[in-house]
Amino acid sequence: MGRKDAPTSLLRTLVLSLLCAQSFGQVFNLTLSVKEGLPAKTIVGDLGAGLSRPSTGFFISESRDSYVFRDLEIDADTGIISTAVILDRESRDKYEFVAATLTGEMIRVNIEVKDVNDHSPVFPSEQLELDISELSPPGSRFQLEGAKDQDEGEFGTQGYRITDSEMAELFHLDYRSGSENHLNLDLVLSSKLDRETQDFYSLTIEAFDGGIPARTGTLQVNVHVLDENDNPPVFNQTEYHASVREDAPVMSAVCQVYATDLDLDDNGRITYEINRRQSDPNEVFSINETTGVVYLNKLLDFEAQAFHELIISARDNGAQPEHSSTFVGVKVLNINDNSPSISVLFLSETGDAVVSEAAAIGDYVARISVSDPDLEGEQVTVTLEGGDGKFTLKQTDDFLYALCVNSELDREEQDLYELKVQASDFGSPPLSSEMVFLLKVSDTNDCYPVFEKDVHVISIAEDAPQGSSLIQLQARDADEGANSNIRYSILRSNQDSLISIDPESGLVTTAASLDRETQMEVWFLVVAVDGGEPALSSTATVTVLVEDVNDNEPVFQQQLYNVSIPEHSDVGSCFLQVVATDADSPEFGALLYSLSDGFDKQDKHPLFQIHPHTGELCVSQDIDRDAGQTVHDILIKAEDPGGLSAQTYVHIEVEDLNDNVPVFNPEEYTVSVSSHAQPGTEIVNVIATDRDSGRFGRVTYDIVPGDMSSLFALEKETGMLILTSTLTHLGTVSVKLSITAQDGEGLTSARPAEVTVNVLRSVQAPAVFQRSRYSFTVPEDAPLGTSVGTVEAINPTDSVESASYRISSGDPQSLFSVHPKSGLISIVKPLDHESQPYALLVLQSYTDTSPVYSTTQVNITIADVNDNAPVFPKRSDSITVSQNTPAGTVLFIAHAHDYDSGTNGRVQYYLRNSRNGTFVVDHNLGTVTLKQSLQADRQQSYSLEIVAKDEGEPSLSSTLTLSVNIDRTAAEDSLAFETLVYQVEIGEGYRKDSRVIQVRAHRTRGAHMSNSGLTYSLEAEAGFPPAPFRIHPKTGWLYLSQSLDYETESRYRFKVLATTREASLANTTATASVIVLVLDINDNAPVFGSDVYYFTVSEGSSPQGLVGTVKAIDKDSGKNSQLSYILLSDGKFFRINSKTGEIINWVALDREQHSQHSLKVMVTDQGHPRLNATATVHILITDVNDNAPTFTHLPASKELNVQ
């Protein structure tokens, strides 16, 4: 590189010469160029090329551009310039230096490095994530960082294109010249995006230069289509902590926060900012809104502020931005130039240096904070001296310590401690400080109350009155003052409502009445609490054993038993066990069972007996359901040893055995039918009955196969015989049919019904009854053979033959007979109005020579006669009356029942001997009332004869002897009811367990009587039905023990007894009568005598003639039993009398138009709500000869005269 070994003096001479040459203008410029990338030793040019004359030998001046001698080789002899290395234009694009010839010429050399296309465009990154809102309109632009090409000119970046043709439909590029030799690039939205259709696109953008071939670079752009903004940014930490030296320069990075947003596009793009309203108002810090990097914006001063708190907000870029915040704590690090400072905050309520002797190990006594303006907490050592090991320090934070209790304290042992806290830093030199303070130990309530015993067991009778003392509890407390003041309370108990305690004295008493059967044992936990803060307490357990008294009646498991037994059950067989329990102890709870009439024992029952200890109910005699009752109601009594009792009712239904066969009544039926009758015509209805019930008594009918039985069909359920074929081919003939009846178990009638059907070719008129309905009345005591009435049928022809008669139906008991020739109806069996008040007979007329018939209905009313005298439940009775009973008091109510009806059954009452007017009786009600005072009369008793007379002719009567005993001890204190007779009315709809009436007994002298010493019970009155009531033994309330039924029993009468254990009274038992009248409600629907009625009427009957009568009965009374009949169908032809049930034909009937009618009749009572029933009435229209013969085929060309 030239003559480096030339003498220094020569070089100096050369430089001086060059300087002189410059001054004289002998300077040449040489500009050369060379392409980059050529190999080393490539000749660039010749220094001599720029001289005016050839020259050899060159001197190269030292150049500030040190790269000249590194990158180029210059031959000092020849002046040839060549490359020493491969040149790179992008590293250096030119070289400059000065050369001089030995003759003093100076050459200024400029060498330009020519560019070649050796670089491709390069994007700042290979991939770009771009978020675009789906709401962005077409034409929206998104700026991208363009690609850079280190080449220049035409070899630099010339343009961009999207390589994917599909993406080119959604996006296009816009680019323009920018700085630093590159093109600015925008991604432009060509069409609207829909995130729901596609939320992601990936496109490749290619940048190309001008070389041939062109060089390219690519950028992959991932486009995310953003959704609506519905999620706030979420920081990855709730708090950030950083530290920075106070001498850190401005723009030093402190920390970086980071938040994410689940939304898309701008809705999820987060911008960070410092909340200046809440933190850093002096703008000591700044934040990069995109990266979240927190920078130092101002110089820090540790002594002014050692810790900075920043609230940084992250905001998304949605249309309505969502925000979230995080906390950033910045700790400033400093140089040690200050001693630590100590601050003690005592944690007592007053803030004084006090600790409770009850403080537990680990409890905080004080909070000690150590600060050093220069150093952080971890560079400070804090120690504790003093306290005899009772206290220790616990570091809770960098510069926070807690003074804690290290072992148990006892104020009585030591009540004051001197403590010293010393803090030392680790500076150079280390600095320290200390604080000395006195800590006082305060007294606490550390003594517990102590009971004399922890467990107490006591007993008390269950009838002890409310407020009775149970136990006096006492606890002692060794503390003094308020700490030893003790209050008592019940902490918990199995029966909180039964006990109470005096909080001052500890006396425990009963708070309510006890009941051993509800709670045999009461336990409670008593707590004694002192007055300390916090209060200390101790407990004692008290168990109260409740002793039994006989205060509970037996209780049956069921108030009503419904059972059924087969008839003819084996004598001695048991079919039911009733079970009663007594809540009292075994001393009072052993029960004896008995059959009872009311509440008194009944030694015998005709059919049943009960085991006294087991309660098993057994059969004592053979039971025949068909000959006797089908239902039996029995009252069973359970009594405890204390005399308290309960009753239950057993409803026994005797199950039927199939021991009866169906019986036809009548057994013979004779009818006639025209040979022109059409199939479907009803011929006759046969009826059989079975004394059994249920399926055993359900009768079905069958025709015994015969010569012509195929012409007929029989309805199996109703017994209706129906024509199934035409009869014109038969002529005049009699068809004999046999019909059998079977019950539900297949037993067949002993004798079949014999039915004779006379088929008539020509129309023949039957003997017609003079009336379609006959009505007769006969007294129930009429002797056998008595004539009831006579019916008569007249033969409409000139025949002298008289009609014959027979009963067709309506007399299943065969009470009546009819003389076949005279039509006289007679009694053949005894009648009883009470069991059957009327009979509806259907009679048939016939002649021996003409097989045609007619029928009529005979209504026989069986009139009541006064054949039953009134009956008292028992022949005698007695009552006890105080001599102080005031006049006007009702003493007794007599009641007699008469089974007759109407006036024959209406009873009035009379006194046969009124004892000079001392007593009177109400004629209608039977109430016996005291008319005069008994005090002046010294008589001990009265015997009254009460006569019950009915209003029949002649009148019948019966007598009750009533003994009235006068209690002359009334001047003494005695037990008595408020009244001798209680009477109450209740509806039969009362529910079981409903309250009925309350009876009360009291002391006659007016002194108070405790309910606990008074017991109420019930006692039956002989002859009255078992009373379905029970009484509460303490309150005297009467309750309904089972449902009522007015139709079964409308009146109950029984006695109530009050018993006391107070021996000071003249009597310990008082008695009163209770009469319960059951009021009817409309709970029974009317019932027709039959579900189906069959009537016949001649087609020639005049309009408004009687067809037949339907009758219904209702078990209710009053308006509930008043009935009204309504015709529901066929009102065009028939009408019904709404009061009597009589059906009449409203218009003339024509058999040829309608041979039969079926009516639906409804009967309704007048109760509320109204109840009803329906029945079906079949009316058969019998034929008369009212049509002349007609020819069915008459030639049109002939005239015929018919005479």
C-alpha cells in the first residue's frame, strides 16, 4: 500500500508539495465505479487515468475513511486500484481518498459502488395478525408495515399483490411511496365481512422489486373478524409489584401489565392507561398504551416517596368500551443515608400499652412498623429485648412486625414488662435505632362459675299445677365484682315450654301443665353466666321424672270398625280383635274389654261375645242373614283400673251365602200377540227374586229350548220376552215356553216360569177392565180373608162368557189373592203398615175361549192403625236435685218413641201426679220443670209418673216412673253442674272430632275448683242408642267420635259425670243429662220403588186416562223429603202429575203408529242442594179392532165393492 518504508522526512515533503499544489490548482478529480459483489482483486481503475501525462509512483494520503485501506488495494507504483474484498453496497456505497504523484500532482479519487439486485423485499415480520370488525364497511383501510429492500432504485420494492385469488375478492392493496426507500401499504376491505359466516381469513401478501427476474418477499396476514363488544379486559394478575432504583433514568422500563379480552377485533384490542384520578397525579410514570409496559416518566426521589401505587386501566376499543383495573405497587430502592425509624401501634381497645392476661399464645399485642428513608424493609433487622420470654416479634410484611404473646401471661404473677425494640439496617456504615416502652398486663374474667353438682335428678307428679317449684340451683364464682355476678338461664331442653327459671335466684318452676303421656321425662341444661367480659359460664343438667296419674282415657286404634262375617259362621269363631291403648303407666293402663249398651256393661249379646283381656270379638250363636238382620252395630267398651273408659263401634255386615234359589212370582204368565206383530215387539216381562244379596241375589233368565222357542229372545238381565221373528205363517196357535232363572253363582229356580203366548190370526177384543187403575185402602190389622175390593172386566163382544182374573205381578210376598171369576181381591197374609205401606198389583183379565188379555193397575194403600203404644227407653229413672234448685229449672226430659205414623205416632206427655203443682211437664217436649221451690218442703224424694199417650183412636199409652231425690246437703259445699239438663242441636253433617258442647261442674259455695282435681266422664242411659260422643276428662268439652246419620238415629241421650278428689266436698260426683238432637241435612237422594216400570194401556183409551203410577221415597225429613216428579221424555204423548207420580196419556194412542213407549222419569227432592233419581217406564200399547181389512194388490181396471 505505497512506500510505507520511505523516510518520514520524504513523506512530509510530499504532503507539503501536495499542499502547495492545491494552492496552485494542480488538482485532478478521478471518479470510478465498480459493481458490488465482484470477487476480490477485481480492478477498479488506474490513478493515472486522471492525469494529464503519465506518471509512475504515487503517494496515498492517510484517510479518515479507514475502510479504503481495508476494502481496496492501491498499487503505489502503477496506480492500479483493485478490490481487496467483495464489496457490499448496502454496507458502503462509496469510497473517497487523495493520491499524489511524485511530480506534485494531486488526484481526488471518488469510487462509487454500483447496486445489483441481490436483496429481496423483506417485511418486518413474516406473519401479521389483523383484527377487523365485522361492522367495518367496504373501503375500510388497514395500514400494514411495508416491506424493505436493501437494494435501491429499480431493485428496491416496487409493489404488492395478494397471491390468493379468493382473498383478492374480499381485500385489495393500496400502496404509495414512503420514507426510507419503501412503499407504505394499506389493506383495503373490498366487501362486507360477516363473522357468523366466517371469522378468520389468511392471505399472503407478496412484495416484489424491479429486478429481472424480480425478487419477492411475503407476509402472511391473519385476519380475525371481531364480534360485538361484550367482555371486559381481564388482567392476568390482580396486583403487580415492581422495584426501581431512585437513580434510574427517565423512560426506564418498570414492569409490564398484561390483560386479555375474550371479545374479537377492536372489542378485544386493549389500550392501557394510568388512572390519573386515582393514582400518580404527578405523572411520575407513563405506560405504553399498546404493550402495557410501564416506564419512568420523571426522576424518582426515595426520600420524598419510597412507594408508589398505580391504578392501571385496560380499555378495549369497542364502540362502547369495557374497562378493568389492576393495582401496581412500585417500590423505590435507595442509598443508605438515614437511620431506621420505629413506630409502635398498640392493639388494645384504648390504644394503650396494655395486654390482657387471657391473651393466647400468638395473639398480637402491637404492630411495629420500621421504615428507613433509604433502605427497604428487608434490609432492616428488628430485634426485641426484655419481657422474660413472654413476648416475641413476628414479621408480617417487608417492614411490618407484630409483637406477639409467646407464652401464657398471668397478671397476678407480673403485671408490667419493659420491652426494647431495636432496628438496624445493612447500609455502609450500618445505622440503627431503638424504642423502649412499658407493657401493662390487664386482668380478665378467668374464673368460671361452679355448680354444686353437675347432674340433678328430681321427680314431680304430672298433675302438679303450673308454677310448681322443681329445684333451686346455685353456682359460685371465685372472681369479684361484675365478674362474679351470676345469671341463670335454660340453654336447651327437650320441652322448652314446660319449664322456666328465675335468672337471679336460679329457682326452676313449671311453666305449663305436665303430661306424662306426652313427655315422661323432661331434661334441660341450665347455664350460669358471670358478668365478666367476655362472660364465663358453666352448665348443670337437670332431669325431671314426671310421675303418672290416671288422667288418660283408653284410646281405640279405630273409632269405627267395619267388618263382615259369613252367615252361619262357626259358634265360637273369632273374627275381629279391637285394640285400645292407655297412655298412662301400667298401673292405670291395664284394660278390660266388654260389650256395652251405652256405657254400661251388657252381660249378654244374642249373637256375639268379647274376650275381656284380648279384645277378640267372637260368634256366640248361629247367624242367619236371610232370617234376621243383615247388619249389626255393637258398642265395645275398654276400661282402665282407674275407671276411665272409651268406646268403639263395630259395624258388622253379615255376608250372604248362596243358600236361596230364585223364585218366580207369579210362576205362570199368559199373553196374546197378533200374528202380524213385528220382530222386536215386547211380549211379557217375567220376574224372579232371590233372597240372597250381591251376586248371589243377581238374577238372569234363560228360555228352555222348545218347539217354538226360536221365535223369541229373552233379555237375560230384565226377563223381557221379545219377538224375534214374524208369526204370520203360524196361524192361531198357543206357544208354551219355559223360562228358568239363575243367580250369580248358577243356582237355578226350583220351578220355571211357564209362559203361554197365544198367537192370534184375527183381531179379537179382550175383556176390558172398566177402569185402567183401581185404588183401595185396607187397614193393616184387617184379618185374613178380608175383602180389599173388586175389579171387573167386560167382554166387548156379544158373548155371554164372563172374564176370568189373576194377579200378574206386583205381589212378591203373596199378601193378596183375586177370585178368578168374581174379581174380588182378598188378604191372604197379615199386613204391616210399618214394613210395607202400600202395594201396586197388576191384574190380568182373560176368557177361556179367547186367548186375548187386558191388564189394570191396582193401588192398595195399607193404612196405619194405632197398634203401637209409645215406648220409653226404660220403665223407671231417677235424678238428684239440690234443695236450692231455683223454680223454673228443667230437671228431666222424658222421651218415648211410637212406631206408628201420623197422629197414631204423635206423642204427648202428662204427669199423673204433679205433687201439688211442684212439678210440671211440657206436653209436647216432655221436659219436667220444677214449678215451686223445694226449700220449704222437707220431703226427701218424690215419685212422679210420666204418661206418654199417642193421638190414635183409641189412644195408647205407657208410663215412666221418675224418682226425684232431694239433696239436703246443699248448705254444705258440694259438687254440681251448671244445669241438670244440657240440650244441643247439631247437623248430621258434623265432622268427626268436632266440638259439640262444653259442660262445667263447680262448687256450690262458689269456691274455685282446680281443673286438675276434676274429671269428666260419660255414662249411658239404658234404652237409648249408643252415643257417638267422647268427653275430654279435664275440660268437659264433648266431641263427636263418629259421623252422624239423621236417618239412622235423630236423638241421643246420655249422662255426664263430674268427679273430684277433694274430700272436703259433701259429694265427689255430680250428674247431668245431655240430649243431642240431630238435624237433618239433604244427604239422601230419592229412591224409586223400582228402576224399571211396565204398564199396558189399550190404544182405544180416551185422552188423559191414567196409565200407571211411579212412587219414590226419601229417607230425609221436611223439605228434604218432599218430592216432585218430572217427565224427561215423550212429553208429546204423556204427562205426569208432579205430586203423585201418576202418568196419563195426553193424547189418543194408536198402536199401529207406536206399539210401545219408553219414558224417563226423574224425581227431585226440595232440599239444598237438590238430589234426584231416575227410573225407566215401558208402556205397551195393546191392540183393539179399529182397522178394516185392505187389499194389498188391487188391479187398476177393476172396481170392487166390499161390504
